[in-house]
Amino acid sequence: MKTLTILDLPLSGSHLIEASAGTGKTYTIAALYVRLILEYTVDNARALSPENILVVTFTEAATKELRDRIRARLSEAAQYFRTPAAVTEDIFLRDLRNKYAPSAWPNCAKRIDVAANFMDESAIYTIHGWCKKMLQQHAFDSLSPFMQEVLTNEVELLNKVVTDYWRIHFYLLNKMQCQLILSKIAISPHHLLKAIRYALFKTEALTFEQPLPTLSAIFAPIEAWEIERQQHENQAKQHWLKHKETIDALLMGACAEKWLNQRNYSQNTFQQKLAAIHNWANGLNEGLKHDDLGKFGLTKLTKGLAAAHHDKASKFNVEAIRCIDDYVTHLEGKADKEKPFKTSMYKHAIQWIRERYEQEKQAVACMTFDDMISRLDFALNKGENAQRLASVIAQQYPIGLIDEFQDTDPVQYRIFSKIYPSQQHNHELAWFMIGDPKQAIYSFRGADINTYLMAREATIGNHHTLGTNFRSTTSLIDAINRIFVHGDKQPLGAFRFKESHQEKATNPLPFLPVDAKGFEDDWVINGKAVAALTCWHWGSDKAIASGQYQANMAQVTASEIVALLNGESTGFKKENGEFQCIKPSDIAILVRTGREAQVMRLALRERNLRSIYLSERDSVYQSPQAQDVLIWLEAFASPRDERKVRAALSTQTFGFSYEALHEFVLDEIAWESHVNRFMAYQTRWQKDGILATLHALLHDYQLHNVQDIDHYSERQLTNILHLAENLQQDSAKIEGQQALISHLAELIFNAHNQGSDDTVVRLESDAELIKVITIHKSKGLEYPLVFLPFACGFREDTEDENCLLRANDEERLREDLRLFYVAVTRARYACWLGVAPIRKGRGDVPQLELTALGHLLGWQAGTPASALFEHLHAMKGDCGEIAVIDLPHVTNDCYVDKTTHGKALASALTSTTYIPDNWWVASYSALTFSQGKMTSLLREEIEVAQDDAQRDDVEALEFPLTQDASIHSLPKGASPGVLVHGLLEQCAHHGFQNVANNPALQQQLIAQRFTGKIWSDERQSILKNALQDWLNTDLLSGHGACLREIVAYKSEVEFLIGADNVDVQKLDALLNQHLFVHQTRPALHKNQLHGLLKGFIDLVFVHNEKYYVVDYKFSYLGEGDAQYSPAALVQTLLNHRYDLQYSLYLLALHRLLRLRLGKAYEYDKHVGGAVYWFLRGNRCLFDKPSREAIEQLDALFSTRNIGNV
């Protein structure tokens, strides 16, 4: 393989360029692009344009980066050609310009400039985007529809097809077949899709029978085996029961006389195990393990004889014991039958689902991203106009550059091979395949390293390599080279592609050491340069379980990171002598799975280290916040349903304590304030949408200010805002609140099947934190310091994947080696590896031979754990840049941020303009509560009650009916009050007179309020009688103003009153001066009200041309009507400061009437007053403040006259 010199690279033919990690692949593509613009001509006449140079990569982000880098490179080159006196250290540009005479430089600059200006039209695409463009541009030659919808998220359609398969094929199975499907294949359509998803569209990997075999044919072998099993089982049970006494005597005697070895046939448990066999024979112990049953078969009993009693073997040779042996032997053949059955079933499902899926897509005229590739492949290789299409595309794109070529799959390679055939030496075409087979790690996306090897074989003689690493320090490059050179000496080579164990055997994927650019920055700890690559050796004589390995290595890593960050003079010493301290953002921790990330981040949090997980792919609808938002939406839609409001307040995000939630139930005023808020949210949702409503909730309850030690609140808030944005977008296509609630519930239910980018959880912070990222996601990135705490971890393929796609575990290990290479080459200065003699399952022997690092160490199966240290030192050899140290001691020290610790903060700047910072929306409840009480209600942070919805029902049960049951016997607390308020609100909605004259409607309304509640029929009857009394009660004591007779009224009247720094103490003094003078009441708490006062009036009605406000109270004052005397009512009103409440109601009414009636309005003439209706005692308390009092109140709230309602 030749080292690439860009200026000497032929610009025709097929070329394979191997770009190892950090060797400047993007730089090479950009430089090659400049050369093509300058030197290549179309048909020896016309200059090449960016729209004729095809550049294909695999992500949208990569296309943008390539376009920007190429444009910048073109601009730089044009400027260099344009300025003769310019000097550059860029050897490529210098040598490129020297190829041309100075007189040609201006023309060269112009040509490059034109190309730079046309980069927006450049042919830089993802593979899917390019295939789609080809199908559309060449629709006639490819026989493709001109317009076809792209199915960006195929999950919904795929779920439908899989569900169809499940219904059509499995619903008619017999009981035994159903049991096989549920136990061996899948328990639901969702689990079936999960099992076959990996292989579903691997068209190259699976072959199928034609026509599709019937399920009967697939079940036949295993059904036959099952019938035989039942026969063997029945025979074994019959013989055992028939000879039970003889067998008992034989086996108990053998145990007593110690014929059998005590390790497998302990006298302490022998009788118990024998009894289990008897129960099994009687059909009472069908769950008996086969191993326990087999111990009483002839084979194991004979083998279990003690050495001194081998002559007793013939004693066990009786029919019943032989039948047990036959049955167990038959059971041992179960796996041999099940594996072909599973393979056939999965293939049957895949074949049927594929065909139906294609039919469904055709029916709705859409295609997926993968269809774009497969259809272009078909058109180029099997279509009617295949040759013409290939020729037209080649003329359109005479140059093709395929970035990340190691990730190309066989179908993609077939497409490009057709356009740029390697065997034909067409000097008009050039194809550059640029990649690194050592970084082929995306097999789960369909990438196939064997495709790369096929291309290598097809381009013999045109292989090039980039041999200099520009990313890492010389020290780290030396260390990495040493590891893989040592691995390449293993019989199968570093990447296990050597064709035999012979030393001179062909190796299509050797490790080629790279040179370092030569920058000599040092990684220093406490001022001293240290090794670039550190192996933490967990010394042990026994293998370490994988779970223990993960947990301990996470703690070690977190502890060491704290030591580094807290250490003095720890950081990077530059070549010029400058020293840069280490920061958390310099550190990346690479993991394989989300589980590893979770363990690692927990260890970091325990030490005050914040981190960000950059590989999150879970749906936001799988988060706990999605469930919370769903509950909130249900409460918004039904704010009068106290269960739903209480459920909303009980969600984890609110963080209310049990005590706070219980106080809401008991305190009617506090509860009313929350209900009023949720009623406002309902209105806000209807007017402004769900996004504004959720923002209002976050603001009202200050949920955005909650902070905790591990900053989980950032995650919560990010998820809620994400959900709010998505729901707002969805609401444009969904009509109604209930429809949106159902839509969210469906999204949550199907969250595991969502794959679109707009559902993936977003990063909760962009602060400079420690980065935790999967190795797959880290590819192409670099970090100053890299930790691989779980370097010895591995994941064996699942049985389902093996039975469908993989012949053995070899491919998994090969890819793990490439993953390890990607991981260690991410570091710029230093890398740490957590090394241990790991095992999975039981046993004392390590399984390092199954791991990537184990292979590079030359570990063999059966090697004892104690040999690990020796293997590590053999790998290290004489390389001073590798350190092998014992596992560091774990400390509980926490990180101290040196940028803020111990430093006084500078004074904040003072604003020169007035910015009101205490503007808020308050209610009557907020004025009557103390600030401390409100804070405790809103901010308590202990474990929350997830569902407190039935507490009111429990109260109802615990509050027994007396013998003389009356309305006074109904439960106390806020919940019954809310129920009664809702009932009267519904009566107003239907018309008080209509309800009063329709007993059936009364019963219906009461039944609706009691839906789902554990209230007896007697209590409902009590409420019905009370309702009839309420409808006939004179609210104005002799003036004939009962509900059934009033005609003009409005219930639940919302109002807002503007307030500009209203002094609450002045307000209190005004009320004391005018209302119930000389009577004591609790003082309002000192406060300044600035913003809006908000409230809801239960009822406003007109009687004799006067307007009255009514507030319903279901307060419990005592067990009889006598407890509701006028004096008791006044005292209750003052104790709860209802005088403030009705004063605000009347102020709102006063302002409304003044606005509507204009000059004709007179307070004394048009305002009737306020009625406080205590419903339990059916007594009304009436009051009308004087005109002077209302006008003074109006003036108090009219300062600067802003926002008054």
C-alpha cells in the first residue's frame, strides 16, 4: 500500500484511500477537490463544476461539514493563487501553485473562485438523498414515479403490518402451538417486531423458501417431538407410580447405606427431592426441573455411586428408573428441535411482513429511505434501461468520492460499481473510496466490512494510505501503535482477519502503524509528565463478574477524575511552555451501552461531578415527565374534577410532600386557589394553546427554579419543554382538548417504537461538563482525555440474532476490536483503560478471550486470572508511554470547582432603567396566606404521592352516617366542597328552573358528580334532598330571590384586577374601617401586590334590577342547623377573611357595570351586594359595603391606572 501524495494521485480510475484515525481524511478530500477543480476537464474542454463532483457521505451533519470545509479550502486556495507574494506553510498549496507558471495563477484563482461561489449547488449528499435525487431526475430510465411521499418514520406502518401478521397467523393456532409461540417466539406483536427488526430488511443476508411455507409444516417437527415427549412423560409417571413402594425402598436404602456420593445425593435433602418426584408423578409438581428429575434416572444414579459401591449399579436397572432416563434424554434434545423451529418461524414472519409491507407502501404511494437505495440498485442492475441509466449518471458525475467507505453495504457498493466499473479503464471517470476498515463499526445499520475487502480486491494496484496522525501527541500515538502491533503478532492478526495461523498467511486487514505529526505537548500531573496510556489492572486470583466490574470501575474512574480535577498543576503543557489547567469539559468517558452510561454518571454525581450523556436515543415520551404532562392535561381539561387536579399536583415534577397534599384536602381556601389556577389553564389552553399553558404552569408553580444535587431538574425541565413544543405542533392537526390528550396517551403507549429525531430526548445542558458518550457516537470526534472504564466489557449476540444472521461469535469479536480501535484513537493527550479478568455467568475462569483487549493481549481460554498482569506487561514491552498500575484506591472526595471556589464575586451591574421584578398574578388565597405558608406548600421537596386520587373516597368511608342522616353527616374537607360547587355549576349550565322542575335531571347530575366515587346511595339521596332545598332557598331573606326563580345570571365569572404596588396593610385597614366595624379578624400579612389579582365568582345574578354576587361555602360548622347562626356565620366569614374576598368580587362587579352602563351607572342603584351561602346549614349571610368603601377600594387599585379590569 502506497503512502498517498495528493498531487501525484491519478485523477482517473478507481482508488482506495485508507485513512486511519486522525490522519486528515477531510483535509485530503478538500485538497483533492481543489485539484479536481483545477486539473480535471469534461470531454477535454469544459472545466469541472462542483455540481459534477459527487461526494457521498452518511449523515446530514457530515454533508454540511464537508461542504463548509471544501468551500473554505477553495477560498484559501484562490486567495493564495491570487496573491503572488503570499507565503504559506501548507505544503499542498505551495506545491500545487508551483505546478503552474506564475502567468497562469490569476486564471487558476478565478477558476477556483467560481467553484467556491457555486458550492451551494455542489453534489454533496447523503447516500439516501443522492439516490432519491437520481430516481427523480431520471424517472424514465429508472421507471420511478415522479412524485412519491417519503415515509420518514416507518414505525407506525410497520406496527400495523406486524399486527396483521400476528392476527392472521396466530389467532387460529391450537393451545400447544400458542404456547410455543409465546414461549419461544414472542409474547406480543411488539416483541415479535423487536426480535426480527435487526434482520427484517437485510436482503443480502437471508435466503427464503418460495413459496412461503405453511405454519403447519413449520410446526410439524416440533409438534411430533412434543407428542413423543408427552408419551415418554406419561410412561415414566405410570411406571413410577406403579412401583412407588419398591422404588422408595431401593432409593432410601441406597441413601441410608451411602451407596451414593454425598455431594450430589445429600442425606439432608434426599427424602425431600424424592418426594418432589412423587408429586411430579402425581401431576402435582409440573414445574420440576429436568436436572432434579434426571438425578433419579439410571445414568445419573449409576454415575453417582460412591467408589466403594460401583457393584450396586445393576440394582437401579429397573423399568421405572429407565423410563425416567428415557424421558430426560428426550428433553435434552429439545434445543435441537427448537432452534430450527425458531429460525423457520422468524423467517416466515420476515418474509410475510416484507411482502405485506411493500404492498402497504405501494397502496399509499410512499417509500422509505432504504427503498431509495434498493430501487436505484434495481434500476441500475436489473432494470430495463440499466446500462443507459448508468451511462447517464456517469456523464452527470464523472467524479465520485465516497466518504466513510468502510460503512458501505453490498447494495450501495453494487450501485457505485455499476457507475464506476473498476475493471474498465475509462479515463473520463474517477472513483475515490475513502475510509478506514479499522473503523467499520456500524454493522447494525447494514454496513459490511466484507464489502470494503471486496473493493480492496477490485482495486489492487490503486491502494493508498494516509500515514500521519494529526490528532494525538507523539506519546499517545506510540502507545496505540504498540498495542495493535502486539495484537497483529497474534495468530489471527490484530483484527482477526488473517486467513490462517501461519506466520506468512495473507492478512487483508493488517495494522499499519502511523507516524505522529510531531507536536510535543505533554500531559502532566502535579507538574510531572506521565504516561499517555494507563492500564488500571484489577489484580485477582478469580474472575470478576461483569456487574461487579462495571460498578467498581465506575467508582474508580469517578474517584480518579476528582483527583485530577482537584489536583495542583494538572493539565497540558504546550510546546511553547504555556500551561493549561484541566477542565471537566476536557474529559470524555466512552461506554458501549446506556446501562454503562447510567452506572458511570451515577458515580460521577456522587462526587459532585456533572456530566452530559451525548448518545441519548430514548424517546421523550418514555420519560416520567411525559406521564406527568398527560396527567396535567387531563386536569386542565376537567379542572372541576378534584381527582384529576389532585393527581396533577401529586406528580413527581411538582415535588409536593404528603403533608402538603393532605393540607390541600383539609384547607378549602388553599384547595380553591389550586382549582382556580387549573380553571385558568383550561381557558388559557383554549385561547393560547397548550405550549403557553404549560409555560404558565411552570411559572406559576416555579417548577423551573427547583434545583437538586444531581441537577436532575434540568433533565425534567428540558423534557417538559420538549413535550410542550411537540404537543403545540401536533395540536395544529388535532381538533379539541380530549383529542390531544388521547394523542399524547397513544404516543406514550407506543414510545418504544418511535424513531424520529423530534421525539429523541434533547440535551439538558450545553455547559462545559464531562461528556459520557457511546463509542459508536464518538467516531470522528476527539477529546483531550479519554477514559474507557469498561474496556474489557463485551456483549455476546442474542440467540435470535444468531439463529437468523450470525454463524458464530467471530463477527461480534471482530467488530469489538474495531470498536476498541475507534475508542482509544479518540484521545488527544491521554487515555485510561479499566482492565480486569472479567467473566459473564458463573465460574472462576476469566473470559477475556471473548473481548477485544483480551485478543490483543493474546489471552487464551482457560488462562487463570492471575496471569493478567503478565499479559499486560508483555503488551507494554519497552514502550515507556504505557503504564500498567494496580487499580487505584477509591475515595469519596468530591470535586471542587477551582474557577469559583474561594473567590469573591464581583459586584453586579446596576440597571439604570426601572425593571419591575415583583410582578405576579395573585388570588385572594395568596393575600390571606403568609408568605412562609405559601412557600411551604409550593416548595417542599421530599418523596411525593404519585396518585392521591382516592383519598377523598377513603374519607367518605371513614366518616360514618349517623342514624339521623342529614347533610351535616357528609364528609368534611375540600373535596366535598368542590363536588357541591361543581353540582351547582352544572345546574346553572342546564338552567336552575329547568333542574328544579325535572327530578330525573337532578338525579342524573348528582350521579355524574359521583362517578367513580365510593359514596353510598344514602349519601346521594341526602344530596338530592339538599339540592331541592337549595333550589328553593331565598337568598335575600324574604325578597323572593331563589335559584329556581332567577332568570338573568352567570356562573363562574372570571375577573382580573390590575394592581400597581398595592400595600396589603392599607387594604386591610380599609376593610376594618368599613366592614363589620369593631369586630376582630386575622390581619392580612404584610405584602406588596404588583401585577394582577385573579378570581372566579361562583354566581352573579340580577334581581329587581340589582346585581348580586354569590359565593358557595360548604364549610362544616357543626352537627346541626343551630351551629349556623348569624353570629357564627359572621365569625366564620371574618376568621377566613371572606370580607376581603367579597370586596374584590364587588369591586370587579362595580368596574364592569361602570364600563357597560356608562354615565347611567350608580353604585347604590345597580349593585345589590354579596351573598355568602353556607350550604350545609342552608343559611345566607348578606352584606353590601358602602359606596364610599368601594370607591376607596377602587382608588387603592387604580394607582397609575395600569391594566385595571
